[in-house]
Amino acid sequence: MKYILLIYSDENAWADGEIERCYGESVKLTQDLHANGQYLGASPLHPVATATSVRVRDGKRLVTDGPFAETREQLGGYFLIEAQDLDDAIAIAGRIPSVHKGTIEIRPIVELTGLPPGQ
């Protein structure tokens, strides 16, 4: 089953050099997952200050800078994985370096028919 592991943390909680170490450890994790046939994709995101939100209400498109809602933790990246079950996905989430600074949300992917094949 496919799962997305959404990485949330407070962007201001990272000391100088920590984020680069986190990226390096995350790359190692993706290599391990790839070797096990579980890696489908992963990427960190630019800071929330670079975000743009789009909504359509009453036929009007509304575009705003920044995130839709103010929270203490921001979405900072994701892993897309293949896991045997939720327990397997939980074990992988526990290996993501930023789990020590924030929260990893695990969501199963709904696989729709008719979508173009992924890369």
C-alpha cells in the first residue's frame, strides 16, 4: 500500500547546521528505502514564507501569500513510500530525522484508476 508521510515542524526550531544534517540523514534514508523497493518520492519544501494559497469561492479565485492557516508547525516536506501495512509505515516514519523536532503524519494514498502513470 502507498503512504505519504507528511513532515511538520516549527521552522524556527532548527539551529544553524541542523537542517543540513537532517537533509543528509534523509537522503540516506531514501537510499535505504530505495534498496528495499519502498521509495516512491521525497522532498523538503521551501520555507512557509514562500507559500501561496489558492481558493475559489463563489466562482472567484482568491490568491493569498503564505499558508492558509497559522499553526506552530508547518508542512516542511514529505516521503512517498510503499509499505506492507500501517505498522511498516509507522516504522519508516520513526526513521525520518525530523521526527525528533516535529510530527510525521501518515496518510494512506487513494489510488484512482485512469491517472497517468507516475515517473
